[in-house]
Amino acid sequence: MNGVHDMGGMQGFGPVRPEPNEPLFHAPWERQALAMTVAMGACGQWNIDISRSARESLPPAQYLSSSYYAIWLAGLEKLMLARGMVSAAELHAGKAEDPPLAGVRALDGAQTARALAQGSASSRAIDVPPRFVVGQRVRARQIHPASHTRLPRYVRGHTGTVERIHGAHVFPDTRVSRPVPPFVDEAHWLYTVVFDGHDLWGSSASAGLLVSVDAWEPYLQAVEGAP
């Protein structure tokens, strides 16, 4: 999915200007938006990749005119509406009007700290060896999938070097293919691939700029003749 969120290197957005001494949150509601999104992940009705896809597939005009945590809230509303966990009228009113949807898990307050500390592992054991090795030159595939992907558009078609192998992890592209549980649990080897900034951005890139991208094996292909 070539969504508007994938704007690295796109024209017209200007340089990235970090905010000096940027706080974690600019307003109390942003802290609440993060907490609600993380807590709702415990409901079992979607996974992290489906949640990310919901945000990234918002209409471009809405996405570009929204702040970071406003996008998080919009993605959460989209997921809950699609699963009948909330109605448009309830969102408009800001309060519950219908009984809770049956069969949905809820994160008890006392469980929160333990659940966050425990997390949910994305690593998996698979019975095939990694195709690539550290130091190998690889090319990011030139793909334009109709659905979710974690391969940034700006590295597609470019060549980089494998810097690290992270083991096998759940593959986001197929993780979103079934939007309701049980979710697809396909796993592939995950690599850190380093790209030269000049290869990506041309002569305008800063001297010595390197860009590291975590890329699953299906995103990559070997470069013939390269070591």
C-alpha cells in the first residue's frame, strides 16, 4: 500500500525540523490517546499490524491535517466501528449508549503493568535457514502491494548491505490479511539493511548519511555478482 504516511523523500514536505527538547506529550489528551490504543490491543480483535494499517490507510486529507496522536485516535475509532464495538452516534456523543459487545476481552487495571512488561513476542522459530548473510549486498524489491507493507517506498529498488540478522519474526504483510482472529502467523527472517544516503536521495544527501531499515526476507533479493 503506497499510503500518504510513507512520505520519506517525497516532494513538497520540506526538511524534517526536530522540536528542541520535545516533550513526550504536548497535551494530557495525547497521553490518554496512547494509553487507550495500547489498552485496546488487549481486546483480541486486532493485532499491532492491523492497528498500524488502520492508521496508515486513513484518507490522505485527514492524515496530513492531523497530529500524531489524532491519527492514533482515528485509527482506533476506525477499528472499533468496523467491529461493532462502538457506534458513530456514541463517538459523536462521547459516551456509551449501547451494551458492550459480547465476547470481547477487557484489560483489567490491575493487569496493566504486568501485561505491558510481558509484552507479546513477535519472534518465531522456523525450519528454513536465512537466505542472506551479514555483509551481503541485497536489493529491496520494487513492490507496490495493495495492502499493508513495512517496506518503505524510498528504498524500493535500491541496493544496501545486510548489517544484522534478527531471527524470524511475524510478517506484517500477511498478518493483516485476516482482519479477525485467529490471525495469520506467517514468519520470515528479519534483517537490518543499511543504504547509502546518496543512493536514496542523490547529491543533496548529507555527507556520510546512512539509512538503516529493518526488512523481512520477502522484501529483498540477492544482487548478482555481489559478495
